[in-house]
Amino acid sequence: MNINTSLITRALMASGIALVFAQTANADSANTITFKGEVTEQTCEVTVNGVNARPVVLLPSVAKSELQAAASSAGLTTFTLGVTGCTSDADALDIKTVFIANNMTDRGNLANTGSAQNVELQLMTDSAGTTAIDLRDALPVGGITVAVGATTGEHDYAVQYFSPTGGASAGTVVGSVQYAITYQ
């Protein structure tokens, strides 16, 4: 039996090159960046509590005793998301907001990056704090309406301290969220 070593060498090289390309293709797909955007009839300028550049919402200081029970909350604080420079000619403009947590808990709240333990920040759909926003879903939340002929609109949301397990410790509480608005 005569084995052609040149043929075997070429076959091994070809399979090796194919393997390299397959690994490269796999590596490329793992390093994919997806960009998403939207082209709309118009755009509005967004403000939070009247500020449009790096707004900060300050919550009141609360005693750790208010967050000792499981599922306890305290310090409900309203913040206003507003839009200006819009046009609403024939129909009212319904604007929805999508909130994306920079650090999120497994319960869909903002993770505390400060020093207090057993405390999260929970976003609420309204100033009364009736319904929590589950950040795991990244679903649009309604609320802002620009009336026919108007150029502005706003909606009050809220944020509060939340202790899912209780036993909060004293310390700082810091969390952040990104937002985007969608026009309907």
C-alpha cells in the first residue's frame, strides 16, 4: 500500500485552514455589536426635573429601621420626565419611555453600587408609587402625552429604596438608569 504523503499533507492543511476560519467566524459572532435606532416624524428634547444634561434625583435619607422587613420600601421620591420642542398637529402625541438599568438586580430593580447592604432602588410608573417598573423586560412605559397643538408634555415617575430581604444596613445608595423615548 503506497500512501501519498503529499496528498495527506494537503488534506490536513486544508482541514486546518477550515478549522481556523470556523474559529474566526465563531469569534467574530461573539464580538458583535448591534446598533439600534429609530427614524421618526419628529424628535423632542427630553428633560428630567427640568434638566437635560446628567440629571440627578436625590432621595431623602431614611433610617435603616424603615428597611428591616422583607419587601419593605421607603423614601418614595417623584421625578418628572418631560419633553419640549415637539409638534402635535392633528392627533395627541403618545410618548413612551424605555428604562435600561446600568446595574440590575435579579428582581428587575436598580442594584445599589453604594455601601448600604440589602437595599435596591425601585422605579415606579407614577408619583403615587402604585406599580413598580420591572427593568428586566425593557418594555416601553407610557405616560407622556403632548396635546394637539402643544409642544411640551411630562409625566411623573418615582423611585424608592427597596429591601427585598430586609435587614438593610446604613450606608450610601447609588444607582443609575438610562432611558430612551419612543414616539407613537
